[in-house]
Amino acid sequence: MTARIDQLWPEPMDDLGDDELIADLAAPPGPWLRVNFVSSVDGAATTAGVSGEAVSGGLGDAADKRLFELLRRVSDVVMVGAGTVRAEGYGALRVSDDSARWRQKRGLAAHPVFAIVSGSLDLDASSTIFSDAPVPPVIITTARASAERLARFDGLADVIVAGTDALDVRLALAGLHERGLLHVLNEGGPSLFGSLIAADAVDELCLTLAARLEAGDAPRIAHGPVEAPANLALTRVLKHESTLLLRYGRAVTAG
Ligand SMILES: NC(=O)c1ccc[n+]([C@@H]2O[C@H](COP(=O)([O-])OP(=O)(O)OC[C@H]3O[C@@H](n4cnc5c(N)ncnc54)[C@H](OP(=O)(O)O)[C@@H]3O)[C@@H](O)[C@H]2O)c1
């Protein structure tokens, strides 16, 4: 059964259908970076999974999963940090049949492109991420990446070199845009989000606030070597049971 999602704000609307959720998710023309995270009320970005490993999956409910899929549906590319790919055991990126049909009707590729950010290239080239990919994934790395590791992905992935020593997320995004991948959905994790905040690259944040208190030492949704405060403006509040599905844009500064 589809998880019911109501809108609380800006105006109340009951039981939104996929089309109503999507209509409001259409990004403006041109490059756009949307970030999607789930957090507990006390700020944890992970919870212990079945295996005891800290992952985000246990925080998200059926409504979060519904929105997660719809966000992918409207994106050209899904960008994820290698830490998240390793921790969450990502496989090939495929949207649902409904999403694929929706995309094809609009002249889009059936599936968005999967882009993985990794400096070390400590990625398994035999993973289904590559072998089952409906479209070749993109690997975003630096000029310091080992040639031997890079060679493992020959013919499996398109490589963007974004920076010499350190990875420059602005160059990474520019590389995606050059490939016609303008609407970028970032699904984390916290290190990559921290770099995107520091580069002032984030246009929109979708944040699911799970009605849980985790305590412990779980990471927050963003961290990084520099503090890079950014003011946000709330643009939408959705609700499913006790879960809030929040959306923020950039705060408009006076002047
Ligand atoms: N709550 C949520 O919604 C949510 C979402 C996503 C992830 N998570 C959780 O977050 C945890 C993973 O955290 P994380 O911080 O390790 O995730 P991450 O940001 O996905 O991964 C960090 C890794 O990605 C690469 N990377 C990211 N930004 C980079 C940059 N600016 N320059 C160079 N390389 C960069 C590096 O890979 P290499 O090591 O290969 O160089 C780095 O070690 C997992 O437990 C996951 O479950 C939670």
C-alpha cells in the first residue's frame, strides 16, 4: 500500500498523489543540486542496521522511501559518496517500473545516471553497480587516483577528473552538467554533503525527520573540515504519521 503523505504547509492538502508530489519537485531549468537525507529528531544520520552496521535505512519509513523514489524519478543523475556506497551496499541504480515509464513518456532516459564520488577508488569493479547498470555509471575522482585502480573501470564507467590533489565538487558538478546531467540529486553521505555546503553548491535540501531519538555517537547529516554556515528557507512541509518530510531552499538575503 502506498504510504499516505499529507501536506501541512504552505497550504494544507490531503493524501497527495505521486503527480502532486512530483509537480512540486520539478526543478527550474538549468543546473540544480538537490540533496536528500533522513535524520532522527536528535540529529542522527544513521542507526544500527540488522547487521549492527550503522546505516540510514532504519531511520526511513515507507513515506521516506516513497519520496526517495520520486526524487530519483525527476533527476538526471544520482550522486553518492563512496562511503555511502560501501556502507549501504548500493547495487545498480534502477528506478521503479512506474518511474521508468514516467521518465520515458517525457523523453528522458528510463533511469538516471549513477555518479559515485571517490578519491581512493576503493570500489568493487565486479559489483552489480557496474555489471547491472542500465546506463554506465560515472566515477568522480581526482588526478591523484591510481592509474592501476582507474584501469579496473575501463569500459565500465565514465570518469570525471575533478581536481588535482583534492576533489573540487564544483568541477565535479560542472563535469556532470557538461554531460547534459543538469538536475543532480545527492543522496549523501555526510562527508560529501559537507564539501557541497562548503562550496555553496546546494540549491535544495529534502530532509526527512524521523520521529526517533537515537542518542549514541551517530554522525550528523553533514560534516567537514570547515564550518560553512548557510541559511535556508523552508519551502514545504509534508507529513506521514509522525514523520515530517521537509524541504528547504536557499534563504533569500535582503539587499
Ligand atoms: N541519513 C542519511 O540520509 C544518510 C545518507 C547517506 C549516507 N548516510 C550514512 O553516512 C555514512 C557514510 O558517511 P560518509 O561521510 O563516509 O559518506 P560519504 O560522504 O558518502 O563518503 C565519504 C567518501 O566519499 C568520497 N568523498 C566524499 N566527498 C569527497 C570529497 N569532497 N573529496 C574526495 N572524496 C570524497 C571519499 O571516498 P574514498 O574513501 O573512496 O576516497 C570519502 O571517503 C554511512 O553510515 C551511511 O549510512 C546517511
